[in-house]
Amino acid sequence: MPQQMRAAVLYDVDDVRIEQREIPQIGDGEVLVQTMASGICSGDVMGWYIRRKAPLVLGHEPAGIVAQTRGETGLQIGDRVFVHHHAPCFECRACTRKEYVQCATWRATKIDPGGIAEYFRVPHTNLRDTLVLPADVGFADASLVEPLACVVKSLRRSGVRASDRLYVIGLGVMGLLHVLAATALGAEVFASDFIEGRRAIARQNGATAFHPDEAARELGAGADVVICGPGTPRAIHAAVAATAPAGTVVMFTPFPPETPVTIDPELLYFGDLRIVASYSCGPDDTRAALDLIARGVVRAAKIGSDFVALEDVPDAYRALAESRIVKPIVTFAP
């Protein structure tokens, strides 16, 4: 076992470096994972959001191989795993209501130092949401468990049903994952984006895709569920306008702090509209996401992923921030 490893460290949105770090030492009940794949999250290119966390080792979507264990962990060296960077206590009031992201333990947990590093430590608490991968699920596909789990939760909170009309605004990776998962539920899926290449991927995956300016014509009376991907007032206004009476808008991405948003109260009230937020995901969602991947509903290739080496992370981060690629997945040599 080497003593040092390489990791991608973000100091600012225009300052991502590949650095040498000490390999974390594990304690009792912990495991060390050798990273095989980890995505760069679209949330990590939101300047207002990521700057308050800097400096940090990027990556919270890792899949890899258990390299070391100590004490009772339920895992063995060589196990292929997905590790969620947050895990709940399963005992507090939030957990008993299955509102896992509101659990104080969930919010306090993390992997050490991050997923875009050659190795990372899994604290004992995080083993509660560490999943052994089926033999036929590759590491790159497994790195989609966490983002897909966020989509699983979003669709659950939306109340979407088979045959409902569902409209996805924004076709970055999360929008495209919504397209795949909602289509699998039997919804009639519509989607929009300003970039034709992303619309083309959505069409390949069963959606009716169009330019955002064409939404009124394409949707007619509106959609039963609208997933608002971009965290902007313009997007949420478009989402409300596209929602059918008694429909639901899902606010999937946060707005910058203190961003004022106004919604016509008459339209909201007399239209019987629901607006719900959906933040991150919990253990039930990660298991459902892994099932979708194992069944082939979701694959990295279906969303046009770009596979990059660790040394290329700074360039891939910049390309994602500039919307030149959809989903960079960092892959590591075994």
C-alpha cells in the first residue's frame, strides 16, 4: 500500500489542482476504498455554493474497491462498492419519517477526503449507505448512483404517475436522468434546453424535446409535473407557466441566497398548484437508483458521459461549468 495519493482539490471555481495527499488512515469499524470512478457534480460548478466549502477535495459520487478494513464493517477486501457521502442515524424523528436529509447525522457525515482521490476513508456511520455492487454493474455506471438517487427522490416527491405528462426544464445530467427515470415510470416525458445536442440525447431516450421558447406550443394545456432544473427565477417562472391545473412544480436546484422570486398568487391558488423542493437523497433512494442501473434503465453512455483521467479534472471542471459537456466521470486505473 502506498503512503500517498493524488486528489483533485478545488480552491475556487477557476482554481482546481491535482495534489499529493497522505492516504487516510482508517479506524475501528472503517474501510478504505480505492476509487475506480467518481463523477464531477453539476452542483460543484455553482460558484456561490461551492466557494463556501473551499478548499476541498472534489467528488461525492464515488465507486471503488475496498482496499482495507478494520474491525466489524460487514465488508471484505475486494468488495466493489458505491459509497454515499452522507448517511443517517435511522433513529431521530426525521429518520422515523424517512426524511433522511433532515437528520443531523446525515448532514454531519462525509467521506475523507472526497471522491475524486485515489483512495478515500469511509467512516463507520457511512457504511449505513454503502452498497455492494452487482457483478455486472461497472464502476462508471455505479458512480451515477448518487445523482440518480436525487432524481428518484425528486420524482417520488412530485407524485408523478404512469401516463402523467412530465416536463423537464434543463437537460444537463440531472435533467437527462429525470428523462430516463420518468420514462421508466411510464410518464409521457417532455423536455427543453437551449442546447440542441442535449435535446438530441433526450430524444434518444424517449422524450419529446424542444427549445424552451417552444414550451407553450409543445405542451398545450400544460404538464402534470414540471421539474425545474435551473436554479433561477426565470426557470421557476417558466415552470409555473407550464404547469397544468392541479399540477406540481419541483424545485430541484437551489437558488443563490436571498434571491427574490415572485409567483402570481392568483395563478398559484386558483390553479391548485403545488410547489415542492427536493434536496439530495437518502438510503431508500440510493437502493432504488442502483436497481435502475442494474436493470439497464440508466447507463453512463445513455446520458453522453465523458470519461476523463484524474490529471484532466481541471479542464473537465471548466468544460462542465461552461456547459460544453454534460457529465464528466473521472476514471482511475486499477
